[in-house]
Amino acid sequence: MDYSAMLETVGQRLRADFEAKNQAREETLRLCREIIQYTSRATRAVHRKEFDATKQLIQEAREKLFAAHTLLKPYPDLFYSGYIHDAQKEYVEAEAMLAIVMETPLPTPEELGVESAAYLHGLAEAASESRRYLLDSLRRDQLDIASRVLDSMEAIYDLLITFDFPDALTEGLRRSVDNLRAVLERSRADLTLTFTQNRLRTSLEQAMQNGFGTQTTET
């Protein structure tokens, strides 16, 4: 039996399938790179308190993430590849950072349209990144803001440590949680030290105002 004609037909169809799949993959890779660029800029804008710019950058990232999801809907094997996970994680980090700084509710995975593992990783990254905002607040003597940010970081950590599942399911979440714990310990120590220094400074100023340490000379 001559299979040539049949195989040629099958081959043409398969090549067309692979070409379409490869095109979707290349376009998605480009979108994911742009998502990471937008979210990185958004995170920097949060630290500069440029919130309007942050929201615009996040909106751009959200639209590109939706476009990537649409492209890969026919190809679930590509959808669950590493680059989509990374893009989702970075997007969650930017959204969570903005929420922490602006004291708004953290968005849910359903609201963001991301996978569970990417959501948890994004929260971990946002909590770790919040240390920088905490330190900036300490330098500005905004202890109330620094304390609030630390509370948010601890709340995220308290959630993450409850996900004790194999790394194959959580995409290595345990390592991110361990890193966050170290960041929390340093941040808590920095905040405690600043509070202690401020109390000491206040006590010294009050003592000086009350005349403590002045010397009188008897004649």
C-alpha cells in the first residue's frame, strides 16, 4: 500500500498545527517579557509613591496577561509552562504591593485571573519587597506606616506557612517562604531598634527639658 498521499495530507495538517502553536508560543513569550517589564516599573513607582503611574502600568500588564492567556487557551501544555507562571507571579506582586501600600484589600486569585501557585509566590515576593518600603518609612520617621507594613508582611507569611505541600504542586513555594521569614526577622529587628532609639531620644529630651544633667555652682 502506498502511504505517500495519506502521509502528505497528515504531514501538512500537523505542520500547520505546529506552526500555529509555535506562533502562539513566540507571541506569548514576548507578552510575558513585557508583563515583567511593566510590573517591575510598577513596583518601582510604588516606592516613589507615584500611584497613578503604578495603576496605569499594572493595567497594561493585566491586558497583556489576558492576551497571553487567550493565545494559549488551545494549548494547555504551553499555558502551564514556566514563563506564564513567572509573568503571573510578577503581576500578583505588583498588585499586592499597591494594595499593601495603599491599605486596600488584597486582590484574590480569581480577581486577578492567575493560578494558585503563582498567586502565592506573588504574595511572597510582595511581602519581601515591602521591606524596602518599610525601611524608607523608617528613614522618614513614619513609624506608624512602617509598623502597618510589617503587620501586612506578617499576615502574608502566616498564610503562606499553612501551604505545606510538595514543591511539585507549589512550584517551590517553601524556598520563597523561607526567604520571606528571613526578611521578616530583619524587618522586625529594624523596627524594634528604631522604636527603642526613639523612646531613648524622647526620654533624653524630656530629661533635658526638666533640667536633668545641668550643673549648679554654689558660691
